[in-house]
Amino acid sequence: MANEQQFKLRTRIIATRGVQEYRSTIAELVTRHDIVLELGCEWGSTTRLLAQHCDEVIGTDVSPKCIERARQSHPALRFEVLDAFDVRAALDLGRPFTKVYLDLSGLSSYRALLDVIALASMYATVLRPDTIVVKSGALKHFAAHCTAWPVKQAPQVAHELEMNGV
Ligand SMILES: C[S@@+](CC[C@H](N)C(=O)[O-])C[C@H]1O[C@@H](n2cnc3c(N)ncnc32)[C@H](O)[C@@H]1O
């Protein structure tokens, strides 16, 4: 069962709806020193935009055909075949990614919500980027209706902390 110790992730997860919103985050969030991983890059259009804002980006896709076309269209950029569900393969890329962009076909529906959450949590835990941007209308809708209930300290604990000058 989940507990307070488990989810001390430092990664913020940003949910966007549609490709325009997904790409509009780049200018706001990505800076020169970021090392960015895009999962589901297709022909590399967003990877190219990311490359305009940071020194290093790798575009990845499960489809070898997409990667072949991305490499032909953007020969100066790095593209690799990678199944986003194989986080070990992403780790084997060997880069300290600071931002992950996630745009897999089929992940926008409500049916796929658990997959999206599992994927984002997995990347947050294993790669520890500061930010994960997800293109998923379902996640955005769900997140907009969530509020984390604040943890209140028990009076006895608060008293002990105060006595110890914490
Ligand atoms: C909507 S397209 C991505 C468009 C691209 N991000 C852009 O902004 O131009 C979705 C891509 O997800 C890829 N995809 C689907 N399942 C995947 C998986 N498990 N791992 C990696 N890529 C996947 C598909 O091959 C497809 O190219």
C-alpha cells in the first residue's frame, strides 16, 4: 500500500491536451542546459522544436520506420528506436535527463489513464527528471479535478518538535 515515504518524488508532471499545448510548454519550460528525452517522437517535429531550446535532446519511438524518417528529416539530431514501456532501455541511453516529453499514440483516452500514470511514475522514479510533460487529455482532465489533502501534524508530534526547537 502507498505510504508517505514512497512518493517523495521531486518530478513535476505536467499534463497537456493536444499537440499545440504539448509544444507550447517548450518555450516556457526548456532551458539551454536541459537534457531532454522525447518518448513517442514520430517524425521528430517536436524533437526539432526541443532542440531549438536546449543543447541536447534525444527523440525516441517504438516504430523503426518513424525513426528512419526522423533521421532523414533531421540529420543533425539524435533519434533512437525505443519502447517507452522499457524504462531500462531509456536508462541505458546513459544520459542524465532533466526533462521527459511523453506523447504516445493511444494514451489520451480515459481507458489509458492508468498506463499514463504508471509510465510517468516509472520515469519519475528511475530517471528522476525535474519535469515530465505528458500529452494526455485524460490526465489533464483528471489532474484538474484532484487536490492533495494536506497532512496535518498530530498535536503531540507538533509539541515534541517545538520542545526540540525544530
Ligand atoms: C502522436 S505520435 C507523436 C507525435 C510527436 N510527439 C510530435 O509531436 O510530432 C505518437 C507516437 O507514439 C509512438 N508510440 C506508440 N507506442 C509507443 C511506445 N510504446 N513507445 C514509444 N513510442 C510509441 C507511435 O509510433 C507514434 O509515432
